[in-house]
Amino acid sequence: MTIPTIDLNDGNTIPQFGLGVFLMPPEVTKQHVLTALELGYRHIDTAAIYGNEQAVGEAIAESGVPRDELFVTTKLWNDRQTDAPAALHESLEKLGLDHVDLYLIHWPTPKFDTYVEAWLALEQLKGEGLARSIGVSNFHQQHLSRAIAESSTVPAVNQIEVHPSLPQFELVEFCQNLDVAVEAWSPLGRTADLDAPAVVQIASALGRTPAQVILRWHIQRGLIVFPKASSRERLAENMKIFDFELDDHAMQALNDLDMGHRVGPDPETFDRH
């Protein structure tokens, strides 16, 4: 099975589907990533704050998958926004890599007002070849606009919370109009999203699982997804979203689940260091 890729604004490409390891303990991360790579996953999303970069790196090293077939993302944590070069070097050492494919500012933390400084540092890190692409995460319109205005680079990616009960239509459109690719974290949202009658009905009609239906909704919106999974079976199931399509009626039914419900913090107020 071939996983589609998305063209980024810097000339690179990113697999539209991958594996996220948020809240995955280091002791299980290595085997989980190894299993994913064995199944054909090639896009792994981690972060410094997750505490499992080393386990991801060990899995990559043992997998035998050529480095140029992999897309590895990690993220700059909030208390390192004024120290991004050292932070990335630490992440690379843990990952056992000489570069990452995507390096993101994890949160704008507007209270501390250091995200532009961090963005300028990421520009330099990209220029040095330590990150092939650079982007941001959890940035709203005003954060993106300011970073772009005060630098010479438009972020390649904005990774934001998106799921049926928080579809983020306006922010996604804003990003796409700027040629900023959107990645959806927590793409399956809450259990309520999976249990929504519209999702269950569509899944039943198509002979698919509710998770597959929601992931397919993301794919057809042009978003990049990397759901977590708790087992080999779920890892395999999540990949099986490229051999069917949702019709316009199904897409609209999922769009209509918008309730503005967040799973995670509000980027306007989140200021954890």
C-alpha cells in the first residue's frame, strides 16, 4: 500500500499518514514504533516533552528501514524557545539522527512572547541542514501572521487539534490559503466523536470502523494525520483508509458534528514551561 504524500511549501514532501507517540511510555514506544515500521508506517511524530525520543531513535536504528524512507518530526518545548539550537541538538542525539525531517515550535505560549525568537532560530537550523522543514504547532491566525511578518519563512506546517467536534474550519482555511500544510493532532478526538450516531451509521454502511471513517474525513480534507494506536491490530486498522471514499453527504454529516470542544489546552492561554 502506498501512503499519499503532501507537497510542502519548501519543496519537500510529507506522508499524509503516520504514527504519533504522545503519552506513549518510553518502555513501550520502541516496540510500538518497530511494529509500525514493519507494517509500512514511514512517518513518526514525537516531541522533546514526550520523553520518548530515544526510544523512537532505537526503533529506527533497529528497523533496518533506510533513513531516506523515513519522515521524523520532533518539537521544541516551551521553556527552550530562547535556546532552540541546543534543544534540537539534544533531540537529535536522543534520536540518533543527524537531522529531522520536520522541527516544530510546540506551542506559541503568547504570555512569554518568545515564539518569534524561536522561529528565527528555526530558520537558521534549517539553513544548517539540521531540519529539512520547519513549522509550528498550535498556532492561531495571529501567531502565524506575526511569525511570517517578522521573518523570511512561511511555516511549512501548522500542527493543530482537529477532530469532528473541533474541525477548525476557519484556521484550516487560513493555513491552506498561506500554503501551510495542516497536521491534525488528536484526530479521533474524544470517545464521543467515535460514538456519534452519524459516525457509527456511516461506518456501518461502509463496513468500516468509526476510527477509519474519521481518519478518512481528515484525509479528504487534505489534512495530515498520525493517530496513536494501542496494538498491532489497531495500527494495521488505522492504515486501511486509502481504499474507500466518503461521499459528500457523509463528509457533511461529519462536518456538522462541530461543537467547538477541545481535548487539549487553548493555545491562547496555555503557558506551561
